[in-house]
Amino acid sequence: MDKKNLILGTGFICAAFASLYVGQALSPKPPATAPAVREAVGQTAANPAGAPAQSPTLSAGGPSASFAAAAGDNANARVTTLENDFIKVRFTDYGGALRDVALKKFPAIQGQPAPFVFNELHVDPMLALTEFPGLDRNTRYTIVRSNSTEIVFQAVLNERLEVTRRYVLTPADSGGAPKAGTDPYVLRHETTFRNLTDETAVPLRVALALGTAAPVNALDYGLQLKTGYHTAETEHFIPRSDLEGGGFLTMFGIGSSIPLPSVTSSGPILWAAVTNQFFASIFTPDAPASTLVTRRVKLLPALPDFDPNAYGVAGAAQFELPALAARASTTFGGNFYVGPKEYKRLSNTDVFKADQDKVMDYGFFGWASKLLITLMTWAYGWAGNWGVAIMVTTLILKIAFIPLTLASAKSMKRMTKLQPELAVLKEKFKDNPRKQQEATMALFKERKVNPIGGCLPQLLTIPFFMGFFTMLSSTAELRFAPFLWAPDLSMADTVVRIAGLPLNIMPLLLGVTMIYQMKLTPMSPTMDKTQAAMMKFMPIIFTLFCYTFPCSLALYSTTNGLFTIAQQIFINKMKDPDEVVAPEANPTAAPGYHGKPVKNVTPGKKKK
């Protein structure tokens, strides 16, 4: 390695560590939790029998504008609860909709009993009607029926239109198997409009609020805050970044630096969702929705706009309903899932029949992600630990790739043994690149060497690495899952901070295994000095790349490296039965096209 490459490499490494330090120093502190919200969620709101029903109070305003900022709760709201062993759904009579949903199996903070609450900041009640004059979050409904599994709200708009909203939650016992065709995180909803007049009403256009996705913790930069929807052809996602404006291209006059108030996506929409890193709300209507409106909303007005915790993403699915004849009614509804992003659960076609598992947004290598999470779930079933499940899945992959790995290793060993002859060829034909290439390829063919054979297994592992990366970063099962010294596989395994810089053990182990692995693996003789210098820096670059990522990704890479080291030690001791021994050549002669020495014969001189 020359001095120039050494200086450049050292400079890049120092810059990477400096950016890591600055990023950690400037990262936001955890926001204060809302004790009132957590305390209220922990209690079941009373709905005493025989309580007088409130008279409906209807607003005369236009479409709901509550997406613009967190509006908080109405102090006079009557809160009613439906719950099973998995979720606690709290309803508000303002809007006749879901105030929030507490996920009982998922704590908000590790080691504390309070559950994670979806829609905790109450920007808008979930499934509240919007985009309809006189019906919004401020419309007060009467509770006309309520029991342990069902609640029905009703309101009358200007004595012309009756609105009935019904919700049903299937009982579920965590100790037993769920009822066939049901899921404990699914709530059934129906809204009925009845024309109270003797005139035909105009066609109705309404929207259902899907909730607001907020960062799950202070270290969540909101990269996975998004809405999504599925059409008959494919699924689409609108991340928060699509509404923020700015970006790299604005430096060249492409795009706008001004944040967008909303993005409207056209259907027909088979399901629409709002998601954060680990949880999602998914509404699957009985009849397709026409559009999905995505909005960027300010969650906490006190936070500056540049703070990643300041903004969330809200969505609303819009429906076109037919005109109502005199005294006629129409009903629309669907199933509303509020729960964890678990592939095994959402891929259960007995319950989710519209490809709701695609809300995972695994991307281009989704096929690899689905295979890996299926293997991990199977391994967890008998191992009982997600860290062990990751290691077992990695071992299964290594075993599956053994034939390719052995073929690659043989090719690399043969390539290494050709290095002296390749060097002679390079010197002999240094002024004739075409002749050099022809002679090199002839030599490869003679010695049964595939010049790209050593790269093939590495290329084939890329989809699985990317699949692991995408899958592990959004798998709800890994949230707060411990392994060895790491308390949470979905976060970096920081054991201590030194001068504000986190000490993460797993990525450092990854770097060590990569360095040792490189020492065992033969270097390609066709690699030039610059490429060789870059390869020496790869362990450091990769360690920095993974340093702040979830330690589950570093665990996969480290385990893969350890298995590769063991595999390489075994391969290095193997003898190649098909190896072609190079013929003894004149030290001053160069190999010919067929791997034979080129004889230095003077023209016109006969052999004796």
C-alpha cells in the first residue's frame, strides 16, 4: 500500500468516526412521556349501566383540519373501552371513533408495565369521519348500545341524516388458540348513513382517519414513518420524507424545498395503512377505497421543525358512496387491524386475504426477507431466543451455500497458484493488452480456472444480506428481545458511552472476524494495488457502516463471518483432486496460450 492510499484511507476513517461522534452528540434526548396518557390507558374507562345518553351536538364546520397539529383531547369526552387479552381499544364519543389502542403484549418502555399505545398523541381519533361537512372529530355521538364485545354510536345531522357507527372486537384469550378466521388485533367496523327525509340525497364522499404514526423512541429518526396502500397490482408506500421537501436534488433546481401539505394517491385501494418501525394500523374495506390522503403532522409543537421526533405521518382513506333515496340507507365498513408488524401473523390468509403482509415493505429483496423471517420464526419456536434463532438461520444459509462455496474456493486456490505465471504474462505483453488478455484467458482455460468463480458466492449472498437488513430493522418480534449482553436486538448494543461516543461490542466483533477472514482467504492475483488497498480497509468501513444499526444485523454478519472462518480453514486443508499441475518452465520463459513454456528457438537453426 503506497503512502497516498494510506493517508486517504486514514482520513476517511477519521472522518467517519468524527461524523459518528457528532451524530451521537446531537441526537435528541428521549422526550418526556405523557403520564396522563399512560395512566389513562392503564385504566378501563367506566360505562355504567343505565347512564343517560347524551344528546348529539353537531358541528356546522367544514372538513376536518385537525391534521395540521396535535389537537389533544376534549376534556368532556366520554371514553368507553373494548378489550381482550391482546389490545385495549378506547373509544371517544367525540367523533364516535377510536381514541387510541394499547397493545398489551408490547411495553412502551423496556422493563415497565405500561403498554405501547398506537395513536397516543390523539392527533385525530382513528376511524373518525373526515372530509364531510358537519361530521368530524368534534361531532358528539350518543352511545346507543355497549357490551363487552360491541359498541354502537349514533348521531343525527340537522335532522336530515342519521349516522350509526358500530364496532365489534372478537374476544381472545392469550392462553389459547384464536378462533378460526379471526385475529385478536382486528376490530370490525361498520358505518351506516340513513336518509331521514323524503328527498334523494346527493352522493356522499367521506374519509376515515387511519391514525397517526409517530417515532417509537428518541433514537427513531422516523425513516419508517409512512402510509401504504395496496391495489390489485402492487403495493405503494409514501414515507414522511416525500412530504418534507428539500433533499439532494434541490441543489440542482430539481424538486421543491417547501414541505408538501399532503399527498393524494388514487385507487382502487384494497387496504390502506399507517405504520411506524414496528406497528401498523391497516384498514381493509369491504369495498375498495377511492383515494388515500397522506399528511405530515406536527406531533409536539414545542419541538423545533428539524427534530426528527417533531413530525409524524397521518393517513385517511376516502370512499365514494351512492346517493341516498328517500328514507333509504347505505352501509360501508371493513376490518381494522392495529398491532405489530409480524409477517407470520399478517401472512395468515385465513384472516388477511388481501396481501396485508406486504405492509412489511421488504422491498426488492422481499423474497429473501420472507424466507429468512420464516426460518427465524421456526428456529425461535424451539430455541426460545431470537438471537439464537438468527444464528441458526445463518448456519442454515451457510450449509445451503456449501456447494457454491467449495467451487469458489477451488477456483480461488487455482487462481492464486497462477499468480507467478500471470505476472510473467503481464510483463511479456505489457505493450499489447489484447494479446495479454488472450494469453490470460487461454491460461485460465488450460488450468480450469473461472476468473469470476470466486465472486459468485459473494454475489449470491447480497440478496440475503439486504433481506436481513430490511427484515431485522422492522421486525416487531425483535423489539426488546435480549441476547447475551444486548438488552434489545432491535437497537445498537451500547454497553457504555466514552466521551459521548457509544461502545457497541457486536460491530467491533464483526470487524475482527472480517480481518481474520481476509487473512485466511487467498487474494485474487488479478487485483491491482488500489483494489488491494481498498480491501484492507473494508473491515473498518463495514464496521462503521453497521455501528449504529440494530445489533441483530451485526449478530448475523458476525455469525456468518465465524462460520466462514471455520469453513475456510477446512477448505485450505483440502486438496483439489482436479488440480492441473503447471509444467516446469524455463524461469526466463513466459507461458504460451496453452500453459506451456515458450521455447526460445532461433529461426533457421535446426535441432540436432
